[in-house]
Amino acid sequence: MSTHQNRLGLLVRRVSSPIPGPSVAALEQLQDAEQITLQRVDEAAAVAKPGNISGTWVEQEYDDLETEQAPSWTAAGIETARPVEVEAAGLQPAADAAERIVTGHTPVLEAAAARYVDTQEALAPFRRRTGGKLIHYAIKGALVLGDAVGVTLLGINIGDYPLLAGLMSVSAATAAVTAGLVGAEYRVLQAADRRACDPDALTEKQKPFRYLFTGANFGRSMLKLVTGISLTAAALIAAAIFAGRAEIEGSLVGALYGGIALAVAGASFIESFMHADEIADVIDGSAKAYDAEIARHERLAASSPWRTQLERRADADSVIDEHIQRGEAAGHRIRATKWGILRRNPGVAGHGPAAGVPGPVGRTDRTQGGGGSR
């Protein structure tokens, strides 16, 4: 079997199997190059390609093989990517619906962001509370728990079931702490009076919050009613605890635990007064609304059909692009094989193109100012 036949058999095996990686191809090229020898001669001489033919049959054969590679590999890529493309097409309606929903929600998210920014710019200078919500709830919880313990022991001592005594004590302690929440309203009224100003002096960003700068002109009579109810509730709880403890353990113990119940209500009033900040509540409310819209937008954008469809499209495009690149590489390999065949047969094809005749693709003649092969 001739060297040309061996070379052709190797080429067929390469075309019918996946093209090796760049490092493997470079190694094979190096192995081929090691078999090339340059014989020593007394005088170097080169023969130009005969000018009486435009090209040999083998050149035309390998030119057609080279031309075949690009569409062949592209078709193989399309075939490989077809299942993924079909799946992506099936997901298209659901993906389009998800995209429309996300697109429709975008103005809502932008509006929430604008409200939050405007609220910050308008009210931030008047904010007094910067944090402490965890401490606020911890204090309220401690007050409820502490007061509930005393009431629970009272219920057990008078013969009530422990479970019922515990439930009643939590209710009574919660009522005492709730009675103190009226302190927040007093702080709001005080802060509103302090912020009161001429409406014409408000900035454009502050005008939507005009109600926060008009002073506490309304609600004072209602606040008095709520305060009276709160004081009555605290007094009744204290009186009930005093009566129960006094009956069992004496007046001194009754006064002690009754005073504690009043102290819980008073402490709740003070804590509520210190924690209240209407401005901070408005700013925090806008921030919470913005965070909720962000979470909703992220949840909508993470739609499974939409994400899967985009992933499948990207996968299919990548497969097709890969095969296109492999087709170009295979074409270059066929072309190089053709030049190798001509190189090994100088007696028929010469040693290269004649001067002034266009050479192989990618070459220019040095006598015409070219830089040789690239």
C-alpha cells in the first residue's frame, strides 16, 4: 500500500471520528513533521508548478473535500442540537408568558423604588429612631412574661387548673402591657407639634407627606378616651391581683403584686413613648414595600420554564457554534493534507507556484511585497 493510500486512510478515519482537541492535533502535526527530511545536495534547485494546467485532479478532489467540511459539520451540529431545540420550542409559550409578567411588574418595582427614595429624601432629616425594633419586642415580651408568672401563681394558689391559670395570666399580662401602648400616641402628638410648619415651606418631596407637618390638630379627644380605658384596665388588673394575693397571703403581699402589675403597665407606657417615631414608621414602611416588590420580581424572574428555555437555547447555540468551528478546522486539515500530497510529488506538481502566480490561500508572493505564509 502506497504512502498516499496510508495517508488517505488516516484522513478517512479522522473525518469519521470526532476531531481531536487542539493539543492532540498539534502533537500529531509534530509527529508528521518529524518524518519530513531535507536531503543534502550540492546545489539547491526548485521547479515551479507546470503552467499548462490549472490544477491536478488530486487538488480538485481535496478542494471539494475541504468545501464539504463546513456544511457537513454544521449539519452535524444542527442534528446534535435538535432535541434541545425542540425542547426549547416547547417551552416557548410558558417562557413568553413569564417574560410578559416580569416585564409588566417592572414598572411596579420601579415605582416602589422611587417611593422609597422620595420618602428617604423628604423625611430622613426628621427621623429619630434608627433601630431598636428587636429590643422593643424583647422588652414587651419580658414584661408580659414577668407579669404572667405572678398571675399564674395566684391562679394556682386559689385552686385553678395550672393550664387555665397560665392562659388567664398571659391574657392579663398582655392586657397590662397593651394598656401601656397608649404612650406611643403621646409621643406621636409631641413629635407632630414639634414638626409643625407652614405648608408653603415644604419642599416638593415633602408635600406628599403634608399630614406629617400640620401638627396634632385632631384626635386629642379620642386619645383621652383611649387613655382613660387603658388606665382603667391597668387599675382593674392591679386590683384583681391585690385582692387575690391579699386573701391568701395578706395585704402586704397583695399590695406588692398589685403594684408590680401597675408598674408593668407604666413601664410599657414609657417604652412605647420612647420607641414611637411616626417618621421612622413611614420610611420603614416604604422600605418594606420596596423589599417586597424586589422579592416578588426575583421570584417572577426565576420562572422555571423561562430559565429552562434560555438554558436550552444557549446549549443548542453552543453546540452548533462548536460544530461550525470544528468544520473550519477540518477544512484546514484537508487543505494541509492536499499541500502535503503535492509536496511529496515534486516530479509532477513542482516545488511551488511559479513567481507572479497566486499561491495557496493565506500566502502572497514575496516579490509582490507579501510577507509569506501566515
